[in-house]
Amino acid sequence: MGYPVTLKVEFPKKLSRLTTFFRAFMVIPHYIVLYFIGIAGGIIAFISWWAILFTGRYPKGLFDFVVWWFRWNTRVTAYYYLVTDKYPPFTGSE
């Protein structure tokens, strides 16, 4: 079985100077939404812990939510820390 979550980052050849300057302001809407989704993610992680403890399995729906949130958070963080120049979408889809 392969890893359920992978991270692939391509080296940016050139970063836009304009978006690099305003990047801290451009991610504010993402971080506001991700803050509340992170609260939900913490609650889901707590519920998942109990589910794993009693059933021995990670519930698929809860796992998918955590992966969705983590994907979105990783894209926003990578954009903010100049790993990529592509503005992240407001979604955690692949």
C-alpha cells in the first residue's frame, strides 16, 4: 500500500515581485477560513481518536475531511512561505 498522503513541490523558476510583496495580505482570507475549519478539524481529530480506539479503524469520512483540510492548509502555507507562486484555491481538492 502506498502512502495515503503525498506532497509534491516543484521548484519555482521565477517568483512574481508584485505578489511576493503583497503575499501576507493575500493569504488573510484563507487563514480566516482555515482558522474555523481548523477548529472543526480538531474536534474531528478528537472524535476520530475515539473511533480508532474502539473500532480499530479510521472512519473514511473523517479521514477525508482531515486530508481535505491539510491539503488546503499546506497550499496556503507554501504560498505564504514563497515555496510556490501559484495562488491557492479556496478548496482542498486534489
